[in-house]
Amino acid sequence: MRYNIRMKKYTLLFLLPIFFAGCFNERGVSLRYYNDCEEYYDVQGYYHKQCDKNLADYSEIKSEIKSDIKSILFIPDENPSHGSVR
């Protein structure tokens, strides 16, 4: 009985990192280390770069953390939508 509990614990500790594994690249966390970006110039000569979607982008994480900190510390928005009360 004691062996089964210990074996389940070790199996869980071994498999858990595999389930939460992600590749950290320059844009965020994705399933692959290298991004499959399609880069091309259109007819007018403008450069375009279309990349696959990440699981989490660093820019989104950064903006969410900033908004959470502002809400915790009760800091008002820099550009209020309903005008200023000065």
C-alpha cells in the first residue's frame, strides 16, 4: 500500500512538468521554440510579417500585470475617458 502511494507521487512529479512544458522564445510562450513567421513584401513594397499565435505574449502579460498593480494601489488611469477632475 505504501509503495503504491510513493509510486503515484513520483509518477505525478515526473509527468507534471511534461504537461506544463512550453517553449520560451523572444515573443512569449509557444509550443515551438522557433516561430513560423511568414515575411513578404506586397506589390506596393510594404514589408509584412505574420507570425503564428503564442500561448502567451510578453506584451499581454506585461499590460495585465500593470493593470492589476494599478487596481491594487488605486492609481487612476493616465488618460481618463470621462475627462479630468482638476
